[in-house]
Amino acid sequence: MSAEELALLRTELSAPPPESFATLDDTQVRTLTQTLRRARERRASGLNEAVEDALTLVPALTREPLRRMLFR
């Protein structure tokens, strides 16, 4: 596994990868890193959708100030 691929994987995991990952080649590490990134993006997207759905329960005039307070 190259140092560059290892650095990208470490970034996605937010921690050093397990020692057993050392047996993976660069293609496998790249695939794993991309899969983790896509999963994180999907989770963030789902969370954003849930927040927007929840804000529909708040009166329209207070939505934007509430959004600014919660997410600035």
C-alpha cells in the first residue's frame, strides 16, 4: 500500500487503519476509500433531508432564524 493511498484512507477513517489493511494493494485501498467517502456523503445527505423535513414542522416565519441558530 502506497503512502499516498494510506494517507487518504486514514483521512476517511479519521484514525489509522487496522494493521490487517497492510495486506491490501493500492487498488483495494482506493476502492475502500472511495466507498467510505460515498457512504459518508450519503449519510450527510440523508441527515440534511431529515433536518429540512423536521423544519417543516416549525412555523414558516421562524424557520430561517432557527436554521441560522442551529447550523451556523
